[in-house]
Amino acid sequence: MPNTEPAPAPAPAAVERLLSELTPREKAGQLNQRLYGWQAVERAPRGGFRLTHRARAEVDRWGGLGALYGLFRADAWSGRSWHDGIRPEERAEAAALVQDEVTRASRHRIGVLLSEEAPHGHQALGGTLLPTNLAVAAGWDTALLTEAAAAVGAELAASGVHLALVSALDLLRDPRWGRAEECFGEDPLLAAELTRAVVTGMQDGHGGGGAGAPGTGGVAVVLKHLAAQGEAVGGRNGQSAVIGPRDLRELHLPSARAAVEAGALGFMAAYNDIDGVPCCAHRELLTGFLREECGFGGIVMADGRAVDRLATMTGSPEAAAVAALEAGVDLSLWDESFALLESAADRDPRVAELVDAACRRVLTLKHRLGLLPETGPARPAPAHPVPARERLTLAARTTDRLSRRLARQSLVLLHNADHLLPLAPQSLTKVVLAGPNAHDVTAMLGDYVPPLPAASALSLEHALRRALPHTEIVRPPGLPSRADLCGADVVILALGGTSHRAYDDAFADNGAVAGPAAVATAGEGVDVADVSLPGGQDDLVTAVRARTGCPVVAVVIAGRPHVLTTVTDHTDAVLWAGYPGPHGAEAITAALLGGHEPVGLLPFTAPRHPGAVPVRYNDRHPAADVYRDAPDPVLFPFGFGLRYGTVAFDHLTAHVAGRSVHIEVGLTNPDPAEAEVIVPLFGHRTGGAVLPRRRELLAFRRVTAPPRGRVTVAWDLPAAHCFAEGAPARARTDLYVSDLSATIRPHQ
């Protein structure tokens, strides 16, 4: 449980003393994280757990262990399930066993960092899941995400976990990339603020119902992936990011900088290269930018087996390890190369100094987490300590409650002809539900998830049946027949994709899907050349439209932007849901039936044609009227979203005063109920030294407008944020909120 305040004064002396006493082998051991954690423990014949022979050999080899990845991981790749995995009530016991065994094997009683995947909840049996990042981004709610991340952090801390590996740094620059769902959208400001929320929440960890003071109830965050992995050419996972230094800084590094400002304790170096330099060997990125420019003092972990991949560049595994170490990598993940650092340091004093520097950072982090002998940060003991199992239960309940709220916020209304939605439940006598995601619970969840307990989440069909007990619900297995459609009041098509990993899928050694996936149409290792809806879903839509005259509603459950042109043209309403998590079906059903209003805004640009991608709202040149066969390649722009009610903006004003800009806009809600409203402020900055982007998000605010009331939304922004870099006096910035605009100049 990390203390995110500056490390106490004794830490450097304690760490330096340990460093002077460790052997080269012990130092190298502190930099290694070679084991798959689910292979480190097994059930003992007389109950409880014991170390496996493989784990025992690794611990004995190094005289301890730097970190252990995925002790609790359960999914298709690990092969762990409710049949043989570590259950929630067993986590504390398993973690204590590992910690005890590693500490006893260490001459200096140094503990081991336990790291776990937590991209949107803990990937462990019983781990409470949130909607995926792309869905969360549609809600534009940093405060709620901070709360949810704190609850997840509290769950992890109660389980004995120290490091949470969290996706946050990737931008959705190409929808062909299978990991689009892990991104907070395509805008750097939105992504940076949501990343800041994740770090703040998860490292504070208040989600356990008041389990301790700030910083004592959470875990250290290792943010992935640094950097520009979403820029990979062709949307091909882990491949080259063809990008210049300006776009790298403007687009992909703001989230990393925001994370450092929020106190992040770890980063993960990505697989991809940037202009030919792999991120794991990119000294300018990991040391120059991250440590020297941003002042980051935590650890850098390599992505899984990424250091071993450097051997194709360096010529040998040992040279690969040295290259990563020189660049600024402190901790490997499953790599064999870092195990060679002991011999490399023996031969080269320069490498020995690099090993010392990396080991110092790892030990400093362990000090902060209380894993060094009698040197952990002093914390006041709670008057009435809460047992770990009870803290886990309390945190999980909080996470679950917040996951429901995030699911509701993730919904974006894209199309609503003649105000069809919301449907009136009392008027529905027959509903036809069709489409590949009509009865699929796992399609709601996304990638990096554990198997859920039986009956712990609803499918859309089950949610509709529960909400409409007196309505006939017809769910044909494929295309509804004319008999199915006869007398229907509405047809609901559950479309989209899934990132569900099947237990009989083949996997690469880093856990990505290898070869054809049995079920998944998205997720890690599932990049696609065509972002049309998979499996002939456009044909399903047109066939249903041709067979019935009743209204047709499409619900799109997906982890990437798909081409929805045919869907929009042949339905009466379209609701985008992303991967809304275990409470997604209930959230969707409530939105369709008027239980709550979908007010989310798209965090990406929705393409009109599959051949037009990538297309982003903040590109420097317009995409319109370029392709002769797709003159209007954007179907829905970034920030688009309809609502059931009506709100109106008025009087956008801006005033430059020295180094700040004050901006106001009025918001009126004529409806008799409160209205949740997301207010993005866009700008077009001209007059600088480089070609401007067509439009940029300068700020945003989520506000509550009172019934039949008016509020003023205001921002005070640094002038440097509002004008182009190096802008002369003649420069100008055009501001936009909804259909309103205003203009500011540096010295007006």
C-alpha cells in the first residue's frame, strides 16, 4: 500500500546500505520478474498453498525476487478458472505465503513486489470489473473515475498486491488496432485528465470504506504503454510508430506528464519503436523525457518479453538487456535477457553502475511499500484494524456500485429519428431482440477480464425480460423470420463485437491471441484490416429493415470504432455502448426504456467508410473531399452525442487578462428534470510557427443543470494553453462550444 507522499528521509540511507551489501547476483535478481505468477504456487496436499518447484528454484537462484507477475491472474491464457484458480477469500493467504518464502530466502529479508493486471478492474477470480477505458471516456467524468479507481486500488491492496498494471497512455489513433478499447479515446487532453484520475484514485485507494489515511489504502500504478503504441502503422499491434517529435509530444506524451504530476510510481515501456528506436531502448524517452524533464523518480518496467525482442537489433540477449538498462528500464517482465545482467556487470563497470541505479530505484519503491526490513514508511496504526477479507469485501461492493454508474455514463445516443427513444414500457406488447450480442454476457466485458461467477451478470436478453415481465420477448438465433416480426412493436438489434478470449484459443508467449480467434473480433492480437461490423451484421440490419415496418433500434456493443453507416441508414435509433462492463445490459435496458438519459459523447471519430481510416478530428488537414469514393469520410465527429431532452448554450465569451484567459458560456435546461451535461470547449489556434490542427479540445466540464434553470460554465485557462506555440501578436484562436463561437487574440 504505497505512500504517495515524498519518501521519508531515512529511505535513501537504508536503500544505499542495502545496495552496498547486495551481491551482483542479488542485485540482478531485484531487476527480474521472469515467472508467470499463476505457476508460482500450488495447492498443498493438506490444504493451503505452497511454492512450486519452478518458483522455489527462481527464488533460490537470486536469493530473493524482484517482482512476481500475475499470482492471481485468471483467464484463458493463464488457464486458471473457478475450478483451479485462487479465489478471493484465498488471496491474502497466497500472497502471505509468497511474501514469507521470498523474504526468508533473502539474506536481507527483502520482500517481493506483487504485480497484477488491472486495466479496468483486477484480472483475478472475483475481481470487480469496470467498463473498458473507451467506454469510460464516453462519460467524460474524471471525478467518478477517480472514485472507481480508488475502489479498485483498495481491492488490490486488500489482496496483498503492490503494483497495478493499468492501460491509460495509449491514444486511439487507428480503429484497426485491436487494443482500441484500452484507450481513453483519440484526444490527448481527455486522455490525460482521465489518466490523472486513475493515478490519483488508485494510489490513494479510498474505496475500502475508510480503510486508512490517504495513500495507505491503494497500490502503486504502473501505467502502460509508453509511448505512441496507438500510432503503430496500419493499426498493427506493437509495430512502428511513424511519427515526428512534435506529434509525439503533443499527442502521446501529455498523459504521461499528467501521470507524473499525479504521483505515478511506475511506467511500462511499450513494444513499438518510434522512428526506428524501440521504446524499451529509447533513452531519450525513458530517461530524457520521463526522468529528467518530468522529474519522474519511480520505476520503468518493460512490457512482456519486450527486452528479449531487442536481440534482433543488438545481436545478442545480453546486449539487449544492457540496451534496455541504459535506456532506463529497471524491471523486466518474463524476459530471459535481464537474467544475464549479472555476468554483464561483472565484465563491465559501466553496466555495474547501471545495475546499481536500477536496483536503487526498485529498492526505493520497495521501501515506500514497506518491503524492506524495518525501513518501511511509518504509518499510524488504525485504532480498529479491518481484516483483509473484510476490506476486500467492502472495496468490491464500492467498485461494483461505481461500475454501475460508469456503465450508465458510457452510453452515447448517435441517432434517434422522430424521438423514438425512450420507448414506453407500458406500450410494448412484443419486442424482437436479435443480433450476435443479444444473449452474450462476455461481449459486454472487453479484454483482460477473468471468468465471472455464474449468474453474476445479465445478458441484454435477460435484462429486457426482467424489465418487461409482461411483454413477449422473441429472440431468434439469427435473422428474425416474418413470423417472429409479426406484431412486433420494436426490433432491437444487439450488434458490435467482442474481445472474449476462449479457453481453447492459441496464445503468444506474451498473452496476445495468436492465430485465428475462436470468438474475439477485437482485443490484444486481434487487429483487423476492415472496421466494418464483423460477421455480416450490415446484411442482418438491411434484411430486418426490409422485413418489417416497425421501428428498429440498434445497440452497438464494441471495443473499437466500427463503420455504422448502414446501421444508421436502416434503423430508427442507434445507441453506442462500448464495452460497458458487467452492468452494461441493465444500463442499456434502462436507457432504452427511459430509466435514465444517455448523455455520453463519443471519445473518437466514427468513420463513414472502412477505407478512410485512420481519420481523427484533430488532424492538421481535413479529410473531407479528398477520397473520390468517400468524399465525406466522417459519420460522427469526436464529441458527438444526442440526448432525449433539450439543452441550449448561449453567450460564449472570452477575455484575455495577462497570462490567463477567462471563458464563460451559458447553459439552459428547459426540462422539468435535472440534466447532466458534458460541455467540451474546442479551439482552433492559428498564427504560430507550425501548421495548426483543425480543432483541439482545450477544456471540458461535466455539469448538472437544474430543472428549468440556467447555469454558467466557466474556465480560467493559461494563455499559453489557448494560443499556438510562439504565436505573434497577430495570432488568433477561435473558440467553440456547441454551435457557438468566439475569438481571442494574445493581446486583446
